[in-house]
Amino acid sequence: ETDFLDLADKKARFALVIMSALNAIALVLVMRGGEVLGQATLWGILLRVEVAAYFVATVVYIWHAIEALRPRGQRGHLARTLPDAIVPAASMRVLFHSDIAARDRDAFRDLWTGLRLDNVTAELSDQLHMVSCINVLKYRALGRLYAGVGIMTALLSVAILTVGASRM
């Protein structure tokens, strides 16, 4: 499951690389086709609308990249809510980093040494569920991000065609 998290992060970073390349092309287009942007013709107005739409799409899909890359997971709990005595078949919350850090070191060690197999099984089940939920959220955000890369590519293609058509 954590391999899927790493893969999702790599895919999000790759989408950002693609977006950077698209933005470089857009910058060249604006620099080379800048005279069309300044014209009060139909081509100039159309290109300004296309560039504005591209800019908005870029901002929106960078937001989706942030959403795909942002850290997720169990937020820290107050130490008083953590179990301090072994309860059969219950998660003792000894594997989540925030729960470990919230405990006194010696109390954590005492609890750890008293764990039963059913406690560990419950804890691992909780962790697997949490990581699976994170994967679902990350891949949903990643799907939106890649849809955005497609939209940005289409918008940039239309702008390139508009500059080309204006020169004919």
C-alpha cells in the first residue's frame, strides 16, 4: 500500500514536469505571438481569451497537484485518549507515529512488551485501512491532475493554432 503512495507522488511530480514543459511552450508562444495579443482584431481577442483560460487552468491544476502531493494520515491524538492497558483484540495504537510520540517512552515500552498477537493484528488492520483510504484520495486527486494536463494541452494547442491562423 505504501508503494502506491510513492507511485502516486511520482506520478504527480511527473505531471508537474509536463505542466512545466507546457508552460515553457506557452511562454514562447506569448513571446513569439505577442504582436497578435496586442491587436484589436478577432485573432487578438480570441488569443487573449485563450491565454487567460490557459492561465486559469494552470492555477487550478497546480492546486490539484498540491492536493495530490499533500501529506495525509492520522492526525495526532491527545495522549489522554490513548489506551494504557492491554485490551484483548483491540488496537492499542502503538504503530502510528503520532500515537507513539504522544506517549512517554517508558510507558510505550511497557505497553509494547505486553502486546498480544490479536492487538498487533487489530493495529495492522487499522493501518492498512488508513493507508488504503489515503491511496483512494491520492489517486482521485491524481486523476483530476492528469485530466488537467490534458485540458492544458488542448488549450495550448488551440492558442498555437490561433497564432498560426492569424499569420495566414
